[in-house]
Amino acid sequence: MSYIHGYDPDTLREKIDPRRCKERLDEIGEQRSLPALLERVWLLKVLDRLEDALVISEQSVRVARMAGTRKDLLRARILHASVQQYRGAFAAAEQELTTCAEEAEGQGWSAIAAFAYQHRGKTHYDAGDFDRAREDFKRALFLRQECGAPDDQLESTLLAIEATDRRRADSALAG
């Protein structure tokens, strides 16, 4: 069941039902499995509980490093970087996402690489670097098309490209 009901066309943040997200967070409780930790990170992030999200995301990276696969570790690191992005630590998020995207592409894991590029694009977008954001979103779109990603992922990337184009045009007019 998806907790995402679309994306804000200006911020690119997920539109969620906070009540349902809080209920799910309560259901998960203190479970320590990697999937539960990753879900907790995401829920805390979208509920704007960023300090808690950061702590749990660091824990999820440690768990993935010790007991997960390389793909699990990449997913955990990407989610950790997305928490950094939400906190405004753009340089740290960009560095982590770049490393993850390069590793995923090197392994031929298009879906994970696309996930990393999408989040790096959002990081650039939040930082006001719309040219680099657009490049990342276009790369994410290509990779998602290549691996046959679901329509909702393609649509979120197309929305991000459109929002970036609007912001670039607005910046050009203001400049």
C-alpha cells in the first residue's frame, strides 16, 4: 500500500496522509529488521522528524553493511542521503548519492542508479542548481525507462523535469 498520494509540483516532496504514516510508524515500532528500519527512516523523513530519521538511517546503513547485500547497502545509503538533503546538508547528500549512483551503474543495477540520480536531482533542486537537477532527472528517466520501471516512478521523474524547467525559466526571467 502506498502512502504517497502524489508530489508537490513546487517542492517535489511527497504528498502523504500524516495520520496513516504515523499509524504505520506505530505498527512498525522498534523492529530492527532492515526493511523495517528503512521504512521507519522514510516515514520519519516525510513526517518531518528529521533528527530521528537521521539516527535511524545511520543505524540502517550499519545493519545493511553487516547483514545485507550490496544492493541493500546502496538503498540504505541513498535513503540516508535523502535525509541529509531534507536537513539541508546538500554537499554531503550529493557526495553520497554520486558514489551510490556510480556504484549502481557500474554493477548494472539501473533501478538503484535511477533512485540515486532522482534523489541527487532533488538535492540539486533544493540547492537551487536547476541545470544539474535537470541532468540528474533526465538520467533517472532514461534508467527507469531502460529497466521498465512502473508508471508512477516515470511520472514522478517527468514531474521533476517539468518543475525544474519552470524554475529555470523563472530564474532566467528574474536574472
